[in-house]
Amino acid sequence: MKVIGLTGGIGTGKSTAAKYLVDKGFAHIDADKIGTEITADGSPVLKTLDEVFGPEGEMGVPGTAILDENGNLNRKALASVVFTDSKKTDKLNSIMFSKIIADIHEKLDTMKGQGVNAVLLDAPLLFEAGVDTLCDSVVLITADKDTKIQRVCKRDGVTPEDVKNRIDKQLDDSEKIKKSDYIIDNSSDLDNLHKQLEEIYKIVVDKY
């Protein structure tokens, strides 16, 4: 079974690229989805997050609750606390990574047992979590900074400053490029993205 890693920072269009490749036949492991499931309503990890990032937590902001009145995660509030400080971002990652990585291993083992031939491991923090080591090759989606900011502002209804803060806390693309096998610049339109993905898809299929 071959594993193709797909990664890209916020606003690059990674999710759009993932959909294209899944539609071409790849089995799909979505690290973002795993992260969402881990922090679902009633999850035990919410207590840990509140102890660290809640209003009385060691890295919290007074008056900013990250859990709602029912004890469920307010994702926008958590983002406002965490993504303004690289130390807080690193702490959040340290809490989440081990749980996400364990789930990825479990899913890969299951797919291998089912006879799956090719898996797309879709993870925005592929390198940061170290799961690039599970991949036979890695595809990186990039875009220029202005394009990323415009996309996220439109999608999430946040300010350009909010997006810049999040981008600045992510591993720089220059570092990701060094570790990737294929690079796609998605600063243009959807047709251009699909054209580049099709070229890489043919290379990967022929290779494996």
C-alpha cells in the first residue's frame, strides 16, 4: 500500500486538492477531521484544553472562555487565544498530535488489511507532526500570502490581521518545499489547480 502525503497551510486550497485526488480514487485520511472528532462534544481532551487555554488556564486569556455553557469547544475562541502566540500553538500541537498520530496509524493498518492500494494522508501539519515519515511521497500546496489571506477572510469572516497571525505561526513554505516531492502553486484559479494535480496524479500512478 502506497501513502501519498498532502499538505499545505491555511488558505492554500489543500482541501480542494484533496477532494480532486479522492475523486480520482485515493482512499482518504483527513487529519483535520480526526482533530475535530477528538475535540467533539463530551471528549475528555476538552478538560485538558480548558485547563491550559481556558480563562483560568496557564496559557489562557482572562475573560475568554474556550468552552461554551455546555462544556463544548468554542473553536473560534480557542483560535483567538492560541494562534496569537507560537508557544501556545506549540502547546496545542503537543496535546493534539499524539492522539491524531495514533488514529492515523490505526486507520492505515485497517486500510492495509482491507487491501487498499493507495491512501491520501491529508494533513496541514504533516511535517510538524512527523507523519511525513509514513508517506512514500509528499505533495505540497502553496499560494501567495495575499491570496491566502483573501480566501480565509472570505471563508471564515475573520480579519486580515487574524489570518496573518495564523500564517506567521505556521512552518514557512520554504521549509516545507525542501521536504516535499511535488509542489503546486495554487495562487490562480481552479482550472490551473486541477491541471497541476492531474499531472502529479499521472506521475504518482505510473510510479506506484
